[in-house]
Amino acid sequence: MEDQGGQEWVGTPAAAAYLGIRLRTLYRLINDGRLPAYRPARVFRVRKADLDEFLDACRVRRGELDHLCGPDVGLAHEPQDDDD
């Protein structure tokens, strides 16, 4: 659903599916204030732009998992510097 300002809105079931989480988890994120939602009538709506912003904020950055796998663990297909 799109409003007059060009904003795309989705219901909570579609928002949960878009994020790949359960509906209960979505409601928890909304309740905790981590994801904005609106209730213009009897149903909650979430802006698609807010979902994308939430996903961007959740992105795992390089080095954030060093505590799980160690900083020296590399992938076999990573390019090696062969400049000798």
C-alpha cells in the first residue's frame, strides 16, 4: 500500500515475512522501540523504508564475529597478495 507521499506501507504479517522473522518477534521489536510502527486504525502498519533502515542497522560488519571464529580465520578463496 502506498500513501499520497509515495511511502510504501505494509501490514505486520508482510513486515515479518520481509524480515524473515516470526510475527511475535516483529511485535517485540516494535514494543522495544527498535522498529517504528503506526496504528492509523485497528491494524498496525510499518513503512517499508523503516524495514530497510532496520535491516541496514542489523548488518554484520567485517570483524564483528572475531570472537566466534578468531581474527586469523580466512576463506580459502580470498585473493592473496603475490607481489614479491
